[in-house]
Amino acid sequence: MKKHPEYGWAVLRSLPGFERAALDILHHHENHGGAGYPAGLKETEIPVVSRIVSVIDAFEGMVSSRPYRNGLPPDEAIRRLLPERARMMPVAFPHEPCRRSARLKAESELLTGAANAIVKT
């Protein structure tokens, strides 16, 4: 499980134009205090985009259903992320874009469900 940032990095770095994105993916599990992985980066050593990806990854992990649990409603996931903002992204935490994203996802799911219902009839 802890190898997935390295796998993502290995795939992206081989694609022309994705070298920078590969580094951002590689470091999205670094921790502000240095306890993350794979490189143990801390504070300003962690690329800002990697910090953003870590927030997105955490949000997606909470709202997505797994075989062993249902996903959380987007608003609940945001409520749980907000207290972690200083740890996850001390320089900035884009909570308003997360809220907009959650609303868009919910609206998209609603439209998809409606479209599927129309197709089935």
C-alpha cells in the first residue's frame, strides 16, 4: 500500500511533459512533521501541489465506498478534514474549493442517477 506513490511516479515520469506531476504524485503522502513517505520530507520540502493532492486523496478516500464501508457524504468528509488542515497543509487549506467540488460531485451523481433511471424506462 505504501508503494503506490512510487508506482505512480514511475509511470508518470516516463511520459513527456509529466515529469513535474510525477514528483507531485510521489510526495503526496509526505507529512508536515517528516513522518510521511516515501522520502520523509517535511514542512516546505513538500511540494505545494503534493499537499493539495494529499487533501484530494483524503477527501476521495472518505467519500468513496469500499467493500467494508459506505462512503461518507461530502459535507461530512469536509467536516472531518477541516480540523486536519494545519497538519495536512499548513500554508493553506482550500476548504471552499473542496466544498464546491463536493457540491459538483453530488450534483453529478444526482444527474447520473436521473439519466440512468431514464435509460432504464
